[in-house]
Amino acid sequence: MIYLLIFTILLFFIFSFFIFGKNILNPSVVLNGTFLVSLLFSAFNIKKWGVSFSEETYLIVVLALLFFLVGNLLVKTLNIKIQKNSEYKVLKISFLKFLVINVILLIGLYKYFKDTYYLSLMAGNPGNLKLMLYYVREAKLKFYDVSKISNLFFMLAQAFAYVSIFYFFFIVINNKFKIKKILILLPAVIYLGFLFLTGGRTGFIYLIVYSINIAFLLSYHKNNYTVRNLKKIVFYLVLSLIIFFIVFSIAGSLKGQLQTKEAIAERIAIYTGSSIPALNEYINSGKIITNNIIGGNLFFNLYSFLKKLGMEIPNLYAPLYFTDFEAGYRTNVYSGIIRYINDLGLFGMLLIMLFLGFFYGTFYSFISKRKNAFLLILYSMYCYPVYEFVIEERFFMDLFPYGFLYMFAFISFAHLILIKDNRIFYNKKK
């Protein structure tokens, strides 16, 4: 059954690729592509894990991806009128502002390091810097965290890093690159320091996803990437995957996890390919988590937000049961699908997938036609739930409601400081 599922999703992928203008970053293409990659990893390990795919799992996954595709197609069918623009203007950054910003970010990084080290001491670190990240992870599992000021510095660093990455790719793709302009990536380098101190991989993955989107969309706008550019597309995708695996390995080593090449390979296989087999086992087990509050598993961040506003709502958390595979592996990652089914049933899950397909399809169509730097940056930040959906739900759990607002506010601030003009323009004559 897993091979039938792979074949079906491959057809979805090919259909999406061609129906949406051979655009590799279209949301439907991305979603089906990530599921395809994940299932290929699953297929290589399915016997080792002792999983036998059921017809119910096949149907649920296919329907979820189909309804997302339908939502995306609605955007194309409705043919929402979006005025195109193609003017040109060079973007400039004030050196003085840039210098001050980086000094502030370095101060913030030092503060974040001190807080992180203190967290590790609280979790039992005997004072060994090499063990700091390991104990930090233990502290965060107990719901301890760095100070609000340090979190503020983290979000500022993220915003300026993302804006600087946009600007870097903009000048490279538009043939305005000089070696000295590589300094524009300094906020991104500082932000990497913040990410290493978190002790996790998620931030690195989001950074890679963001960079891929920025680079490809800017290139697409300028060169109209199609199948004729397939070699370049494949090259950059392979390069991105290599970077992902390197980051994955380094981040794991820093936490004291991955000691051998075999262990690294196994961990990557589990992280990348175990979610759908686990979903299959979860569905067949009948273990459905329910809350007295509607959407308590999925919208617990929203309820937390409403609680802060004064509403009487109990503390909610959204854990999922662990699934044990025959080879001794265990996971509680089941793709984003299970969250929707748990809270809203199969029909509710399909409606949400339809909505997400329409939302991201509309957003992507808009930034594809309107060359707007600010919106391009926002989309590239907001789109990671599509990339990660095969692993976990992130749209409602991370972005909705205040994730959208926080990102919007910090990116607006960073964009206002660094880039005065909000339009991306391309001069075809140069």
C-alpha cells in the first residue's frame, strides 16, 4: 500500500507542477514534494520498522493532499485580479544604521548566552560549557526559558537576519554583487549564534526554508524559471538538502546525540520518514486525544492568547501518544493531519486543508505578480508550515494568532530600518 501511496502522490506532484506553470515553489508542488520525499525514506525502512500501511491511511493522506490541491486550484480558477508591476529601483542600506544594528544584536547575543548558561545550571549542569546545550534542552522540557529581554533580542536578530538575507540574494541575483557586500549577511551570522544557543534544529530548518524561498522567488521573478532551468533547480535543491543534513548533524552533535555516521543516517531517516508510518499506526490504534474545549489540541496557543486577555480557560497542552516501532524506535510525530482529525474529525480536517490550500495559493499568487519586498519576506517566513506539514502542524500551533502578528511587527521594523523602498524591481536592460 505504501508504494501505491507514493505513486498517487507522485501523480499529484506532477499534476501540480504542470498546472501551476512549472513553478517548483508553488504550495501544492511543495506539499506533495515533501510528502513524496518523506514516503521514500519510509519505503527504505518500512520492513525494519515493521509497519504495514492500511487502506484507511492511504485514503486519509490522499484526501488531505487532494483538498489542499483543490484549494490551490480555486485560486487559479477564480483568477483573482492582481495588478503586476515591473519597475526598477536600486535598494540602499545606511552603513551607520547597519553598524548600530549589529552592535545591538551582539549585545543581545551576549545576554542570550548568559541566560542560556544560567538555564543549564538550573537543570543540573556542573558548570561545563560543553554540556550547556544538553542541559538547556532539559530545562526547556520543564518549561523554563530565557528572559523576556533575551527573547526580544532573539526575535530582533531573526527579523534583521531575514531582511539581510533577502537583500543579499537580491543584489546577487540582480548582478550587483561585490565581495564587500557579503558583510550584509552579518545579522544572519549573529542570528546563527542565537540558533546554536537554542540547542534545537527547528530554527536552522526554518532559516534554510526561508533562504530557499527568497533565492528561488527572486530568480523566478527575474528569469522566469521553467523546466528549461531544471538543472539549476535540481542543483540548488540538492545543495539545500546537503546543507540541511549538515546542520542536522551538527545540531545533534552539540546536544550530545549523534556519535556515528550510522546513527546520523538512522536519525535523519526517523526524522524525515517516520511521520506517515507513525500516522498509520496511530490511526489503526484508535488512540484519539480529546479535550473538553473544542480544538484544545490544535488551537491551544489561541486559547492561551484568550486566557491572557482575561478569559477563564484552563491551561492546555497538546502532547501526542508515542508510537513504538519494531526496531526499537519511537516517535510522537504524525504529520499535521492527526491534529486536525483529533479535534475536528475527518470532515473538519478536509475543510482545513481546503482553507490552507486557498490561503497559501492566494498569498503565493500575489507575491508572484506583485514584486513587493516586504510581502516576499513575509511569505517566505510564513510558508514553513507547508514544508513541515509532513512532520507536524505549524500554521495554527505556531502562527495563529499572534505568531503572524509578532513576525509582521518585527519584520516591519527591520524592513523599515534597513530598506526604505518596499518594491523589488528588475532592470532587464542591465
